[in-house]
Amino acid sequence: METMSARAENKSEVDERELLRFLFKRAAQLAQPQRPTAMLMLAHYERVHEFPSVRALAQAAHSSQGAAQRNRRAILASWRHILTTCELEVLGHHRAVL
């Protein structure tokens, strides 16, 4: 699995820009060496709507493909956790309003 893409169920460009803005802010808070890799992943996704390959990440970071793959895996797990937490907070707020 060389490339990975993400498709939102909601095709709204505004939602996508907001999500990318949110992830860029979170990526800026990551520790080294994940921060530059996360920023590169998001910038690439912003341009072509697909995450870069592990090989491209390794070349950009001047690292091994193994290190790039570990960083990418950790970054995606971090984003998944953040987005899941945010979704639960929104759902909890929605239930409280009802």
C-alpha cells in the first residue's frame, strides 16, 4: 500500500478546508521528527487530495523508508485519535443540548 487517500463523506470544500486547517494547527504542535512529516503530508494532500507515498516522505525527510513509515503511521494514529475525541465531544455537546 504505497499511497493513501482520504475521502470525506461530506463533499463540502469548506468542511475540507476547516479540517485541513485544524490538522495543520495540530501538526504544528507535534514533536520532531513527526512535525515536518505531518506538515508535508497535509501540504501534499491540500494540493492533490492524496497523501504522499512513504518513499516520497523518506526522500523529503532524508530518512529511511522504515523511519518514514513509522512517522506516517504515528501521525495518522494521532490524527485519528484527535478526530475521534473531537467527534465524541461534539456528540456529547449535542446530547447535552437535547
